Amino acid sequence: MVQAPSVNHPLAGIRVLDLSRVLAGPWCTQLLADLGAEVIKIERPGAGDDTRHWGPPWHVHDGKKVAAYFLSANRGKRSAAIDFATGEGAALVRRLAANADVVVENFKVGGLSKFGLDAASLHEVNPRLVIASITGFGQDGPYAQRAGYDFIIQGMGGLMSITGLPDGEPGGGPMRVGVAVADLFTGLYTAVAILAALYRREKSGEGAHIDMALFDTQLAMLANQASNALLSGEDPPRQGNTHPNIVPYQPFDAADQPIIIAVGNERQFARLAEMCGHPEWVEDERFSNNAARVANRSEMVRAVADCIRSKPAANWLEKLEKAGIPAGPINTISQALGDVQAQHRAMVRTIAGAPLVGSPVRIDGQHAESGLPPPALGEHTAEVLGELGIEQAEAARLREAGVIGG
């Protein structure tokens, strides 16, 4: 099942053993699969990845239903149902690791050692392995033994403190981001680290143990907001849909619906002032540069709002685009997926009857994307074991004993 090398599958020939579940780990391995790696997802017989059951909504294929959540993070993989809580199951996984390049796992710290599947044990079997361990708080430190969930990490890592409307406004208070960004960013950072470790291995011949923590990633992705706090000594406030460092940069209500206007430099501001019939704004000491507009945010926002509410959204969006001022509507997810640009870029595709969002990665004009659908639980168990040289009779015995499924 190794994909032939091609421009848009640069990782062809790399074998990944995926012991992870839910989102951060599977997101990482799905990206590796899109880039051409062969990914074998190890799942518990009879149950599989928790997200298979996180519905509705459900996708039904060949009489079996699976949650949309699972489909979002598991395309391009083969599923082998192996219970490595059993001695024989753990031995099978070690044999698979002996022939792998990468192992990704997201068990609690030390959770795999009792099965002989921890990093040290696997490196004894295969010193060239790149092993990525994803946890909530890392392999060491006072919180190392805590379970890590995206919602908790968004709260502990400061993100919720800057997300949502300010206190005192209707609906004000800390708010979780609408998707599990700590998980998703950690998956992406992990994939980058794996690629770097594989590159180093080409020179040294040695594997690596990558220690990724959702909490660390959440702190890192605070970006300018963390820098603002470090340099000013003050915690950034929640600002709803406004920007802490740029004005005007937020939604404004047109006559029929809201639109977003994002003025990023003084040239764009001058064009907006002209468009609103107030070219004098560029000379007004309250608005003449971005720092002044930030200091006089409420006056600036009120003046722009008075202008924008005078005409419908379509009118403004056409003018703003012609003027080179970044602007756009606030779409629902369905509207975004159905947008002409999304359709042109082929960001929605169907595999085995399941509608999926495609990979955003393009290399030399080609999508870097796997053609394999998200697997049924244990769909490839026999195939994967056959590649280990396990005969059908032995596989039948293991299945009868509950060591494998599928």
C-alpha cells in the first residue's frame, strides 16, 4: 500500500504507526498521509477511536455508521484492530514498529510502558524510529500526569481570556474558540517536528523522541497577544471582534448585514476615508496614523460605522475590493464551503460517498492529498498482519482470542 513517489506525495515510502486517537494525533497523521506517508492506525477491537462514536451527524456506508468527527481527521489511513493491552497484541505492535519510520501516540505519560510500547522500549526494537508523544502538559513538570483536553487547555493557556466580548457587555465573558484549536495546532506542530527529525535522521541515522504538549502549543500560538503581555506587563483584554493593535479592523453593520473591514496600513485608511466622504480624517490628529486611531478607537469606530450603515453590504464590498481594502462577509460554514473560491480550489471532495474537506496543501500546482477514505474499524487488519507474514490460520486464532478484530 506504499504510494508511488510523486511531486505531491513527497513522503511516499515513509511508514507511520498511529497509536493516537481523538484529534491532535490523528490530525498530525492525516497530514502525513496527505503528503504521501503510509499510515497504519492501530485501534481497539470492537470500539476503535473514540471519535467514531461522537455523533450525530453520522455517515452511513455499507450499512455501517461513523461520526462526521472521525471522518474529519482520518482520511488516508489503514485501520488495524489490535488490542495491545494483551501480550500478543503488544508483540504485534512492536513488530510493526520495527518496520516503521514514525510512531505517533497520545497516551498519558508512562501509559505505554506497561505494554512495552514506550519510546525507550521501541527504540530498542528500532533505533531509527521517530516517536512523537502528544500529551496535555508534556513528559515532565508538575502537571505531567494530568489529562489534557482542548477546552481545558484553552482556558489554562490564556486563549479564552482574550476570546469573547468584554465584561459588562451583553454576552460578555471568556469564550472557547469554535473549533479545538489547541489540538489542531499541536497536530500541525507535531508534524513539523516529525519532518525535521526525519531530515536529521538522514544525516545521523538516529531516531528521536518528540515531546509535544497542548499547553506549550497554546502558549506559543498566542503570538502577538503574548508579546503584548510580556512587553507591556498588562494582560490583553477581551475585545470581541476588534483588533488590539489595529483600527479600524472589525465588523461593521451595513444597511442589510455586517461586513468585516480590515485596514492594515495608512494607504488603505486614506482610501477608506475618501470612500466615506471624509478625506480630512488623514489630517485629523486623532486618526492620522494607526497609533492615534488605537488611542481614539471609539471615535474612529463610530465615524466609520456611521458611514458603512448608509449602504447595503454588496455595495460596500464591491467598492472596498476595487479600492484594495481587505473586506468580506461573515459566512456560515455552508456558505464558506460553497463559495466560488472554495469550489475553484476543490476544497470539498467526496471519497467513498463521504463529503470531506480536502487538504489545503498544494505542491507545484497539485493537491498534496491522499485518495484513501477514512477506514472502517479494523478494515485492514488482515492486510497489515499479512505484511508481517502472519498466516490466515494464526490470524483466525488471534481473532478468536480477541487480540485482533476486523
